[in-house]
Amino acid sequence: MLALIAAGVFGFALLLDLLNTDFGAPDLFNWNTLVLIGLFLLALYLGGVGSGPRTGTGTGGRRYFGRRPGRG
């Protein structure tokens, strides 16, 4: 989830850069600040903060429905 938010922040920063605007708040919406926010969110995601991929019901193994392979 944090990676998606970071991608959104990077997309917004790119849009601001391409349109060459700051929405009247140059200190709040400048390119450097948005890039640092995006990098911070990516660092949190890579550090394991937030919801990552979930594994089923906690069995830890692969689930087989029906006949299991390798059992003649």
C-alpha cells in the first residue's frame, strides 16, 4: 500500500514538473519535497512497515485442492 502511495506522490511530482506550476505554494509543493516524501514512503515499504503480501490462513505451505501431485 505504501508503494502505491509513493507511486502516486511521484506521479504528482512529475505532473507538477511537466506543467511547471507550484499551485501558489512554492515551499509546500516543490519538486524536491515531493520526491523526498516518495522516497520516504518507499523506504518504509521496503523496511517492512505497512501491509505487505499476506499468506493464506497461516499454514505456511502450499495448499492443494483435490488430489495432491506426486502421490501415485
